[in-house]
Amino acid sequence: MKTKRGGKKGKTAKAATKPAKKRTSGAAKRKSKFQREAGGTKKEIVLELLGRKDGATIADIAKATQWQNHSIRGFISGTVSKKMGVAVESSKNDAGERTYRIVG
């Protein structure tokens, strides 16, 4: 039986002899690409930086976590301050860089 385009219906001889590809799950690929380092989670890294005596600038946190600035501000506001209930102090230095640190 022929299809509308004039070809034969069903698999061709080439397709039938081709070996099947080995499938891997997406999780297996991601795990190898994004494995955690010995330093722990990014949450722990940020909390450690904020706990320093002088605190940390957004640039310090971005370098350590590879996060964008808006993600850092959202994490500090939402997770650290609101969800965890930790008091975070924010101040600007003479150069205009904002520094965050945990109060207490």
C-alpha cells in the first residue's frame, strides 16, 4: 500500500537494520554535570559569607555561587530573612557597593 506521497508504508530496510540507541535518563546526565563540591550547598556558602565579621558584597556572593545579582537579593530577602528568620543588615560603602551581613 502506498502513502499520499508515493512512498511505501512501513519501515525501510535501512531503518530495520540500524541498532537501537542506548538511552540514558536526564537525571544521570545532570548529576555528572552538576555534582556538588566538598564545600556544601550554595545556601551554606552564602550563609558562611554573610556570617563573616565584615559580611559580603553581592560580587563576593556571585563569585562563590555563580548566581546573578537579582537571585542573590531574592535569596537574602526571601529565604534568609523571611523563611529562616535571620536578621540581615545591609549597608553601602563609599564606593557604592552594598554589603550584607548577619546581625547577631
